[in-house]
Amino acid sequence: MPSRLPPAAAPLASVDMGSNSFRLEIGQFQHGRYRRIAYLKETVRLGAGLDSNGYLTEEAAQRGLACLARFADRLQGFERAQVRAVATQTLREARNRDAFLVRAEAALGHPIEVISGREEARLIYAGVAHLQPSDDARLVIDIGGRSTEMILGRGRQPEVAESFKVGSVSLSMRWFAEGRYTQQAFRDAQVAAGAELEEALTAFPPARWHEALGSSGTAGAVSQILQASGRTDGRITPEGLRWCIDQCLAAGETPRLALPGLAEDRKPIIGGGLSLLYTLVTHFGIEALYPAKGALRQGVIVDLHERHVAARHAGGADMRDQTTHELQRRFAVDRQHAQRVRAVATAMFRSACPDVDDETLRELGWACDLHEVGLMVSHHDHHRHSAYLMAHADAPGFSQSQQRRIADLVLGQRGGLRKLEAPLASERFAWQVLALRLAVIKCHARGQVNTRALTLLREGRHACLQFGTGWAATHPRTMHLLKEEAEAWSRQGTPQLSMQVR
């Protein structure tokens, strides 16, 4: 559906589908400052719903869907461009995530993006940096249910961002599954956490940062415990964590645990959270970890706001444009040729689909920019190499979902269409890939082109490519390729492509 940019002062919303909790944040930017309007949080335990084969159980899925339906009620009246929903580690892992996402998007009423661990880390830092600005070098740590993100940055700029597959839920399920606390369980959990985090020791040494901040649930919960008990002013210290662990050992089991300030819904995963925090502060030389004001949900809104600013003003800072330029540089893309393909493809797509939303058009543009990155690997079947690189490269600003769509577009730039049978079921994708293929053919000689020489029109689900008789007579080789393209689409079925002299 078309998506218009909201007014500059319109409220924006983010949905953070974490492994332990789902969160809905609604905020507004006024004169560059962020103001929270509403915040909802529900403990869903999605991460605890992955079975031994990596499938999300129906029980966990139903908890998530019920929560999203309640969020949808609060988001009534919000346009698509005002909302961004992201899913993290559990759905990065779940083998049946696509089937769940179809149901989840229907429940929420908005698209849901699965983001990579590094993209999650970047967005976490964006939230912290905006709500708690500082020019000092800082280490930001976010412990989630099934992953932990670590980011080094200064000001608004993250310098190193990594994600590790260990979290409070996964550790608790492994070492404290029966709700019992023993010294051996804490030791084993800390060894497991240390093994996962060991590779980060050289990237995040104390010499590289002046202040350490803990973002999101686990750090916030332990900070509240230490403050409520009078152990610290809210900062998390090695001594404070040892005291918390001693209280768990004294209680012996979860039902008897009575840590001040600890919410009931946090009790089942506090063992894993404390083990992970203690490993972090001891291994990385953190004398005090301070609770951060920002988190992923605010970072998503900051990023969405910056996308809107970039769309309204030429030269704005949409991270995806910067990433595209960097990928072109890294893989030595012929930028002039990419620009020609982009100009022809977007002109055709606009002509055929005049009501297209900006995001769909931009995805096509990025696919044009990057359709030849695979030439760095091999000229043979370069479209397949390009698709692989687009699906798997670290691409700040892009979600995994969006990277996969662009990878499918890039894969479809040439060759048979049968390999795209599933994505071609989407009418939007079919017209995107048709425009890209026609543009690649039009620009195949790699010289200057007239973007108005060909016009793509849409009549229902039928495509008509129009051109002048003079152009056809002077471009016989391109006409040959276009006729072959029309035959390929006739075998595919939809849309049928015909050619017509105007």
C-alpha cells in the first residue's frame, strides 16, 4: 500500500519484539528533542518457546500474537510510515519464522522486520546516544533474552558493534531450568557466557572507553535491586553482583527468592542474567556499569525519524544510502552504469505503478545500485554472487527482511524466472523485478541511454512496453533481447509482457 511521509511533528512508534519481552514505544521529536508519549511492555517469553529443533512452539506464538493484537489497538490511526516493528534473536533463529511473521504482521497491522545482531547493536547505540548524549568514549552493553550486544562509540557514532548469542533467557533455561540456585550452576553459566564472549576481549578493552552503560531489561532490573537494597546508588558493580548471587544461593530456589525491587516476571531469568553480568564486568574490567536511558525501542524511532528527514531534504542521512555507497566502493561497482540502470528502472516502475510508495521505489533503486556487486567474485553467473552477497553482507540500516527482498531482486536481474517462483507471487515484487530486468537489457551496452526511449505501462496485470519506430530500427540487438524477455514472461504467467510501437 502507498505510504506517505507523516508531518514532521507526528508521533512515531516502535515495536521491539525481544526474546523475553515485547515493547511498544510511542514518541515525538520536537526541535530535535525526543519526548515519550506512551510505553507498553509485556513479558512474552518468545525465546523460551524455541524447541530442540529450533522451531517456535504454537504456545509461544500465541503469546506473541495476543500481545501484538493489543499493541495494534493502541496503534489505531497510525499510518504505515509512522510505525516500525523489529524482531531480534529468537526470530533470527526460529526455523519457522516466516510462517509466524505472516500471522504476526496480520495481528499487528504493520510490517515486521527481522534485524541482524549488528543492526540491533547499532540501533541500541542510537537510542542511548540520543537520550543520553555524551562526547566521551563509551561502552554500551545490552543483555537480551537470547543475545547480548556490545557497542563502542563516541557521541552519536558507533565505532565497534557486535552481537553474541548468549542472553538471560538462554542461560537460565540451560543452567537454572528447574529454578534451583547452586554454586555449580552459577559457575557453569559463567563459563558458558565467557566462552561466547571471549572473542570480544580484544575489541572492547577498558583502554578504549571511559564509561560503561547497561541498556534494557537485565541491567535495569539488577540496578533496581542494588538500589532498593541500599547496596549501591543504582550502579552495577562486581561486589553488588556477588551479593545478588549470594542472595540467590541463600534462597536456594526461585519461589523463595526475595530480592528487593525484583519484579515477579523477572525472577525466572535472574540467574542467567546475573551470571552474564558478572562475566561481563569481571572479564572486561568494568568497575561500574551505569543504567542507560535509551534502548533499542528508542533507537528504532530515532532511525525512523532520520529516514523521514532524509526523504524530506536532499542530502539527508538515511543510513541505508550510506551503506549502499560503501558496498559499491568495497566491491568496485561501476557507479555510472549502476546509475543508468537505476534511472531507467525507476522511470519504468513509476510509469507502470504511479501510486508506488517511496520505500518500494527505494528498494528497487538500491537493487539497481548493487546489482553488479557479484562481479567482484566472478563474471560467470554474477547475479547469483550478487544475490548471495546482498543476503549475507553486514549492511547497517537494512533489516534482514529487506536485505532478502533486495537479494531476490538482484537474483532476478537476468536468467530464468523459475528460480523466483515464490517471491514472484507478490505483485509488487513482480513489477519491481520486471522493471529491473528491462533496465538491465536497455543498458546492456554500458553507454549513455535515453531514459524516455521505453515506456512501461500497466493494464491490470498485463505489462505493455512502448517504444518509437525510430528507436527500434537503430537498436536491433536490444530489440532482440526484449523479445526474448517477453517470451520469458509469457512462460512465467504474470505479468504478461507485450511490446508496442507508439
